[in-house]
Amino acid sequence: MRFPFSLLGLSAVQTAFQSPAAHTKALTRTSNNNFALKDAHDVFSPRNLIELGRPGLGVANDAGDLVLVPYSQFALEAATNNKSIFIASLDSESRAQIEIALPKGGEAFWLDDRTVGHAVEGANGTLELYALPLDFQSNLTADAPVSIGSLPTKTATNFRYANGVLIFVDYVYGDGNITAAPEQDAIRDRRPNAGMVFDQLNERFWDSWSSPKAASLFSVNFAPVSGGKWEMGTFANLLRGTGHSSDDFFFAGGDVLYTARDPELPEGLSQKRNVFIVSLADPGNPVQLTTGRQGGTGSPVLSSDGKAAWIQQDEDRGGSSIPKIIIYDLVTRVRFTLAPKWDSGLPQSLAFSLDGDVIYFTGDEHARVKIFALPIPPTPAASTTHPVLPHKFNTPVALTHKASASGIQILPDGRLLFSQSSYSSPNDVFVLRDLKAFEIDLKATSRAAVEFKGKTERITHLTADALKGKDLDGGEEFWFKGALGRDVQGWLFKPKGWNKKDEKKWPVAMIIHGGPHSSHADGWSTRWNPNVFAQQDFFSIWINPTGSTGFGAEFADSINEDWGGKPFVDMQKGFKYILDAYPQIDPDRAVAAGASWGGYAINWLQGHPEYGFNFKALVCHDGVFDSAYSSYTSDVPSLFNDEFGGVPWSKESQAIHKRNNPASFIHRWSTPQLVIHGSKDYRLPETESIGAFHALQQLGIPSRLLIFPAENHWVLDHENSLKWHYEVFKWFDEFVGEHGSE
């Protein structure tokens, strides 16, 4: 560690040298075979979380008067996941809205202002395309679907339609031939053995073994003809012969802007992606817009006045490199960085204003995902990463200040559409109005601080009825001084029924986020939901320690080579801050849980009782047990190499791992722990959790292993999610249930 041992305090030092056996004997454990999750009509239970509708991102038509929202809702008893789309009016005077069921699932997209396209798997392995005509006068209705064509595979996705051209992603073999892919699949399926041979990384990624197929971008002319029929032309592979693979693109006019990994660089050892533009009239001949010296790129967009933009990491590093917004003038071929010194937020997605003079973007700042705006300066004379610009071009202006925004889309008449979720609600669609006056002020040559004074209007309330009476907690934000005297942020969620005048003592759970370069942000989660913990009668503390994003590059980067250091000082100080502020919390009924890097944190806390948390039970989900081993086995070894000072066999990296490896401190483990892992997790293979479980068992520490054979780094299956919640809360109940307060 990099902080002085003397800072830990005398009482913490005394705790550090307790033997595991002595600690285990002091436990109060009750195995409750009749344990049940708290569930009632006024309780937001894990079952409610799983069965609550899940809205996707809203997408408006070109006219900007209707929005399409994908929607799914799982029924546990029937074990069915029902898919549909909502179509809602964006007119302030109209509240028209309809739901269209999609019994066979599929993907919906706009064909024109009054027609929704629907792609759904057919009976013979193809993808069938349908048109769903809409009628919107005073009411909004949908006519019967009309079959309009088919695609030769069932794997096409990410459809974008404009000006008679359909662009989509599909997965094809090295020849790039989409029509030949089904037969090639059949030949591959008839192989006499299932052996796979690899000569370079990546042999597997996330939750799948690599295959000879890769994502490519296709175009096809596709337009209506007489009699309500549509005519489809031949398919063109826009990336043919390039070696590029991409599913990240933007389509406007006759051009497609996309990002792609350098085919010469082994995947997993480099984060670098270049940005290219390709004309529909000249497939297979893209032009590279990036220098080739940058790191990762994403969210490419095109303007109406000849500019491209994307988000870019300046260095080819892991998740700690804070990305910047890049503008490329397609006429002058000059590239420059916007607001290069602004790093308090983390840009996530981009959209140009209709005239191309303003860039809007979402960014993670201070545990919210806000919408920001920046005027675009005149193009410099030469490409530069640090243009000298007036203040107004260097300081983004926030248009929203709470919750988490996504899916921004600029609409006619000075409007911006976005989806927004929060700790108390899944996605709904919102519109910002009156952007014209704001943009004029933003682009003024001299001005004081600009504020958005327009109107924010909520369009949908898709889950409001289901959440009535559940009293969801929006979270209490708190700030405190952490490691090195820095300001650190966190959230507190209070149990339902808590009263500050009540003498009842409540258990407390500290929940540690993954990443580590991410944050607990004010947005809805179907996996780690604060209100589920609150309504199972826990105070819960969600801290954004050193390494978290949205608090500046220096704060995020300070975890590098110090995973086991400053973040835990932050957590220690934040935990104490809340205990001091809320005497209703019972510190003898404290537990903690985390996943991914948060799982690393759980395993680290096991070996460092000197922090004095006094946790009675821990939960580690898909966590790092042996950081050096993870550096070899992760599907993206570069992430560990960046964080631990190089390849794991170098002397520098070995020393950093030794200081920060949970497996180096197993002899000090003593706290009961539930260990959870998905067998298809290739980011951190399941042997990480098996290793931790074996250590716990051999130490004689109460422990339990929960394996999900079909899950990846997350738990996505609805019924598995219910099992996950049951086992987590049952484990906590065994050590800090009601008996713990007696």
C-alpha cells in the first residue's frame, strides 16, 4: 500500500492480527431454512424488479412528432419475456400513445414518418422484414403488418433506414458474402469435430469463443413501389476487402462513418480503434480520419455542414484514459480536440445541432449522466490536440443536472429528445424545448455564463403505474474528505420504514462498484438496484472511491498501480461518515458486496481487517481473487497491464501485484463469504471464484459458492436473477438477521 500504516489507528491494528478461527467463533449465525425475501404490495421486492417492464431508448422519426420505444416485460410464473414497442406523440397538446405487441420479438426501426420497420426471424433461418403502418390524426393507431422482404441470414441487426437505403450490421465469413453465410454455417456445423485452433488473440471475448465470422456493415436499396409493396436491391458489403469489423456506425446522406479495430493489432492487447468514412457509392474504399496513434474511439456522428465527430482516448490504454471529443472537418481535412482541458465529465455519446454549429453530448459527471452542449469553433488552420480557443469553446454547459440521460437526438423546431432513468425509475422519454435561443446565446462572441432556460417535458410514464405505492428512494447524496484530502462522493439509501426518531437499529450494506473506472450514478439498474436493498430493510452505502469516473482524470487515474490503496481509505472514511451521521445504523450488523472490481474489493477487505469495517458477511460476485492470474486469463489482458504497470512477468508489475493482490493476504481472511460466478465470464474466469471458495473452505471460514453455468460477467436471465437475490439476502440474513439486534 502507499499510505502510512500509522494512519490506520491503534484499534484497527489490534484487529488485524486476530486469527481466522478466533473471528469465526465470535460469529452469530442462524441457518434459516424458512428464509423468504420480503415481499408485499407496498414493497419493491426482487420479484418486482424482475417483472417490471424494461423500456429501451426512445428513437424519434425524422419529422420529430412520434417516438418509438422498445419494451420488454418478463412474467416469472409463465417464464415468458413479452416484447412490444410503444409509439408516443411528441406533440405537447397530444398524449396519444399505443403499444404494439411483438409476439416473436425482433427489432423495430423507422422506415418513414408513419411506418415502422420490423425485422423478425423467419421459419427458414432468414430475417423477415415487415412494415407497420401508423395512422396519426387526432388518435394514434396501427394497421396490420405488411411483408416487405427478407434478409438471407437471421443475424442482421442495428438497422438504419434513410433515403431509400437500409444500412445494417451482419456477421459474415472472410469473403464478406452475406448470401453465402447460411451455407457456410451449415458446412461448419457439419464438421466431424468441434476442435478450435487459434494462432493469436482473442480466442474468446466476453462470453463467446471467437469464430471465423465478424461484424460487417451492409447496405441495400430498399424502397416502396406501387400497391403497398417494397422492392429490394442487391446487398453491398461496405467493408469488403478492408479487414475491418464494425458494429459502431452513423449513417447520413450517402456516407457511413464507423469505428474499427486495426486488423494488424491483436485484439485484447490494444484498445485502439480508428475512425473511417465510406461512401455508399464506393464500398470497400473507406478513408481513415484518425491519426492511428490514438486509443479507443466511439460514438461517430456526422453533421449537416461537412463535419465528423467522435469520442477518443488520446492514449492506447485501458479504461482509465479519459476520452475527448474530436471534430474532423471533411472539407479541409483538419482534426482538432474540443475542450481539451475539460475532464470533470466522461463523454459517452454525441449529436450535432441541425446546423452543425453545436455539439451535444451525454457525460458522466458527479454520479449523474448529464446532457452538455459546446459551440464548435471555426476550424483551425492545422490539426491540433490543444487548440487555443476562447473560454466559451472550452467549457461545456450542462442542460440537465440529475438522473442519467442517454439516446440524445436533435429534432426540428429547437428540440432535443432523450431517454432518462434514475434510482427511482427505469427509462422514460423526455424532450428539451426552446434550444434555439439557447444556441444563439451559446454561440455569442462574448457572454457571461450561459444557462439553459428552456423547458424539459416528460413524454412517457411507462412504468409509473407499476411503481405506485412502492415509495422508491431517490438516494441521499453525501460528500466527505477521502484519501489525500480529496472530496469523495457517495449515495445513502435508507430502509423503508426508517424514522430518525425511531429507536430501532438497522443493518447496513456497503455496495462496491466494478470497473474500477465506472461510478454509482443516479440511474436504473436491473442487477444492483439500491431500492431492492433498502426495501429488504438495509441501510445501503454506495461510495464512488478513487478510480471512479465523472470526478476528473486525476481522480480516476489515481487508482492505477494502487488498487488496494486509496480506494479503501475513501471507503473507510465514507463508511465512518455515515455511521456518525445515522445512529440508527447498527455497526455490529454490517455487510458488504461487490462485483468485478467490487469483487476484488471484497477479497481485498478479507485480508485487511485493519480497516475496521467489522463486516459480518461478504458477497463477492465475479471478482478478482488473484490479480496476477487474472492478468494472464482475462479476455482483455491489456486492461490489467495498464493498471498493474505492465505485463505480469515484468519485475515492475510483479512488485505492484504483490502489493495489491488479494491472494497474497489469504492467511488473514476470516469473514464469512458468499462467492458467485458465471461460467461464461471470460473477463474474469470462474476459477477466480472457485479459488476464493477453496481458500475459504480450507481456512474453515463459513462460505458458499453459487455458480451460474450459462451466465457471463453479469446475471441476465430473469429467473437466475431471482435466485441471485434470494441467495444474497439469505446469506446476509444468516449473519445480520433480526437476531443480530437482540
